[in-house]
Amino acid sequence: MFALVAAALARLPWQKAVPVPVPEPAPSTLIPTIVTILVCWVLPLALLISVNKSKRTKPASDFDAVVYGAGPVGAAVALGLQERGHRVCVREKRTENQVVIDAGKSINLSLSTRGRALLTEIGAWDDLESTLIPMVSRRFTDGSVERYREPLLSINRNLLTIKLIQAAEAAGVTFEYGTGYAQGDVDAATGTVRLGPERQCKPRVIVGCDGVHGKLCKLINPREPERSSRASEWGYFELSIPPAGTASMSEEAFNNFHIWPGRGSGQGHFIVGLPNHDGSITLTLFALMDDMARRFEATADGAADQFRQYLAEAYGAGLDGLAVGVEEAIAGGFQRIWLNDHERLAGELGSSGTFVFLFGDAALGMEQFLGLAVNLGFEGAHRGFLEHWARAGPKDETFWRGLVRARNHLNAGAKALQRASSKNAASMRDGCDDPLGKAVRAVLEETHGTADIDQSGFESTHDWWSFCTVPLKVVESVVDAQDELVGKIKEVVKAARAGGDGADAGTLSEPEKEKVLALAKSGVGPLLALRAQLVKEHQATMQACFA
Ligand SMILES: Cc1cc2nc3c(=O)[nH]c(=O)nc-3n(C[C@H](O)[C@H](O)[C@H](O)COP(=O)(O)OP(=O)(O)OC[C@H]3O[C@@H](n4cnc5c(N)ncnc54)[C@H](O)[C@@H]3O)c2cc1C
């Protein structure tokens, strides 16, 4: 495939050979004069111009791809492109070389199947594997667990980013720090990129990975307002449990995605915890902005003590004593979660043959933040970009235009993700589904689930979001249909228990289990058929994008 890509790059339109005019044969008497002029004037002048030019401007074909932003997604995309034969330049606003800081906070990412697929495809998996902590279940305050079909993987995002940058550098990617994108750096008509004073290039692809408030989006969405990111109704505080606080935890207890649903004054709030390689757990406390923003003012006396009291009352489990970073969190304020709703995530600049793609937070915002572990940043880069390289045929303009259409089609997943986030937040907040719903689902999963999530009839909702490899839009429709069926069965069981107190209790009797299976029987076939039909439709749409 690399040979194919290299061959395609050799045929890039801006590298077309310019026809050289063939001069008329010169009369023989003029030859000595012409030679004198050439030797004495033209050659030295041409040499001078060429030396000066090479000092000022690197050749236009210097870079085939310019990536803005050296966060995890930008570094991964750059590495992926370089591995596929492009010469890539990453331009990063930060001035520090390789130091990745997010307001002083250490933040984990949780990777699922799709994140792993991306890292594997760009050859970074082997290097990173030892730094990943498997999270085998969702674990609640009371010690109860819901096992994932396969573990999610927790990784410190700074570590991930640094490793990806190092791998990209080793592969030949050029990183230029302190060179963030500013309006006018890219000529929207010709696709020419300004790299510095009198230094420019004409890449085939420009990738915006410049984060949630990124500006590259304006190139392909010029009608959007100056600030197109919007604040979600959710916000967060970030804390952590230091290694000493988890020392007595068994590995079985530690290696989980931890959830503390809030109660009392924390009703409707929840904390998620991701384990770290050093034995610490990163805690993110989620709450609705309206509910939290003004509670613990940084300037108010005793705000930190009040916050600890809140931790004790709302979450118990000794979190008030275990959690560190309370003062810093309050001083930093309750953080907003930003979302993006760009109309387009890809486009061509004029008819220049230069294509712009947005990935990561620059595309969708921080939606995956709600602990979904869907990891749309990596998923988008994998599904919307690298996955399509496996397609047969040259990587010419038809291919890139197809990729633009495909990426914009997948943008529909953004809305699905927003709904998935809210559902998942509600599920974590409430300690997951009600007991009867859980029990019904467990019976169905046991009978109809299979080892392969992409084939199974019933799964826990969270597994679907995290591990299903079909597009989120399809997942959402299937999960909705599945939830509807579970809901109906639950109502029948409840009614048979004559409603009232205890009708939602967690265990199902043997006759009830049989009833659940009998009620589900007619629903499983249509569910699988719906899934198959949606996947087929999706594949046909993708095919049509590249036709
Ligand atoms: C507390 C917290 C918890 C999270 N938990 C999870 C999780 O569990 N799972 C998950 O998948 N995601 C999680 N996320 C989201 C995750 O952090 C982001 O999805 C991820 O960082 C996206 O990476 P990115 O490369 O797109 O953007 P960023 O990491 O924001 O990187 C953007 C880069 O672009 C640079 N930049 C900005 N402007 C310019 C410019 N004009 N020119 C050039 N460069 C520029 C920035 O300096 C930065 O280096 C969490 C986020 C937070 C804040």
C-alpha cells in the first residue's frame, strides 16, 4: 500500500511537469555572443537568485500535509500520515517542546477498541501497551461491578501525547512549536500555507487538531460565528487519590472504571475514577453547571473545608480524606465542558486540490468527556481517515473528495454522541439502570449475547457505546430499539408483581426469567435485522461517497 501511496503522491497535480518551450535553432554567428552572455551574466544571476530564494523560501513541495495542534489526536494523525508516505509538518501553538500541560491537571483518557485500532495501525501500540491500565468493569461505591465485555484502557493523556510525538518525530514528522495557526495563514482559495516569513508550502491536506476552541474550522465553515464552540450544561472538577490512598486496594478492585454516584447534597452529581500507572486514581466530579458553579467560591472563607464536607456527605467511602487537589480544583473553578456542532468536518479549499479535515476536540468538542470512553477523537481519526486508506485505487483527488464526503456523513455521529453522553451520564449518576431493568437485561444477555459484540442480540448499553465497531449512529438506533424492548418486558414483570413497593426489586424468580425469555423471543430477530439493515445502509452510503 505504501508503494501505491508513494506512486499517487508522485502524481500530485501541483507537481505536474510544466512544458518547457523548445527554442528555435540559433544562427551559428550568434553562438559566441550567446555563450558570453550566458556565462558572464545569466548563469551568475540565476545562481544568485536561486541561492537567495533557497535561503528565504523552502520549495513549495516541502510538506504534503500540515497538521495544526500537537495534542494526542494531532500527533496520532501526523504519525498516521507520515507512515502513509506524506511529509508532515505539525504546527503547535505551545512554545514548550513536548511538554503537554492542561491547566496543571493530569488527565486520563480511556481507550476502547477504536483507540486501540488507531494506535495499532500507526505502529504506536507496542510502545504504549505497558503504560495502559486495563479497566475490566464499572465498579460502584458499594463494591458491585458490571463487567465490560473487554477491558477499557486507562492512560495518562500527557504520557500518551508525548509518546505519540516521539514516535512521529522518529518517523520523520517535523514539529514546529510556537507556530499556532492564525487567521490568514492558509489561503482559502489556493490552499497555500504560510509557514513563516516568506516561507510557504502547498500541501495536499491540512488537518485541524487544534482543540475544542480551534480556529481551522472557519476555513470550511466560514459562516459560523467567531466562537463556534458552546458550553454544555455539564461541568467538572478534577481531583485525585494519590498512590498511598490506594495501597490497600487489591488489583482486582483497582483495575476498574470507578463510579461514585452522588446523594443528598450531591444528588444528580457523580464522580468517575480512572486508575493510573503510578497507583493513583484520577477523579472527575461531574455536575450540571447551574447546580455547582457557585457552590464553592475560590475566594470564600473555608471553601475547601466545605468541599470536603460535601465529598463526605455526597459520596462517603472516605473520599473526603482520600482525595487530593481540592484547593487547586476550587482555585481553578468549576470547569466547563465545551462542545462543537460544526456543519462540516471536512472540505476542499476552492478547487485547489487542498483538503481540510477536523479531528479530535476540534471536530466535536469534549463530548467524550462524560466518561463514555467512546473516544471520538481517536475513533474519528481512525474511522474517518486511516480506515479508508485500505480502499483500492489511487489516492488521487477523487479519493480525497470521497473522504471529504465520508467524513461529513460520519458527522451525524456527533449528534448521536451527544445523546449517548446524556444517557450515559444519567446511567452513571443513577448507579446504572434500575434493578429490575438490570435483571431483565442480564437474563437476555446470557441467552442472546455472543462473544462478538458486533453480532450479539442484547448487550449492556455501555458496552455498545464503548466497544461496538459500527458507527455510533447505528449503535444509537439499535440501543434505542433494545431499550424499548427491555422496557416493555420490565413493565409486564412489574405488572405481574402487582406494581407497588418492591416491584422493581433486583432478582427475578425462575418463572419470571422464563417469562422474560418468552417475551423477548419475538423481539430478538427484528433487533438483529434492524442492526444488519442499518450497517448495510451505512456501508452503501460510504461506498457511494467514493464512487
Ligand atoms: C478532565 C478531562 C477528562 C477527559 N476524559 C476523557 C476520557 O476519559 N476519554 C476520552 O476519550 N477523552 C477524555 N477527555 C477528552 C480528551 O482530553 C480530549 O478528547 C483529547 O484531549 C482531545 O485531544 P485533541 O488532540 O483533539 O485536543 P487537545 O488535547 O486539546 O490538543 C489540541 C492542541 O492544539 C493546540 N492548539 C490550540 N490552538 C492552536 C492553534 N491555533 N494552532 C496550533 N495549535 C493549536 C493546543 O495547544 C493543543 O496542544 C477528557 C478531557 C478532560 C478535560
